[in-house]
Amino acid sequence: MSNLIIELVKVESSNIAAMGYDGPNKCMIVEFKHGGRYRYENVEKELYEAILNADSVGSTFSKMVKSKPQLFPFTKES
């Protein structure tokens, strides 16, 4: 895992506060409004960008990543 500081981008969502991407490690960081921050592995940049630019960020994230923990394992960061 990288020690890089990942810049988070605020998003308009009822559940997600911000997201960021670690390109070298293909990881997406998601900060939820309830305060938890999670790191999702195996995320291609195109998928991250598709979620970030979706009409519904939270719904798209849930359908494409959160519902598939076997493809995108995650760890809680804080």
C-alpha cells in the first residue's frame, strides 16, 4: 500500500461526502457522510471517473462497487 496522500473531491450525494483515487495502486477512497472512510481495491480509473461523474454518485457506487466485495475488497481507514 502506498503512503501517498490522496486528494478527495467533494461530491453531491446524500450518503457520500468525498471520493479520491490512488492511480498507482488502483484504489478508490470513499468518505461517507457518517464519518467512515474506506479504501476499495482493484478499481480502474475509468470506473472511478464514471462514478464521480454519474447523475447519482451514491447509487452508481453502490451498484458498481459496494455490491461486489469479491471484486472490490475494502478496508476501513478511519
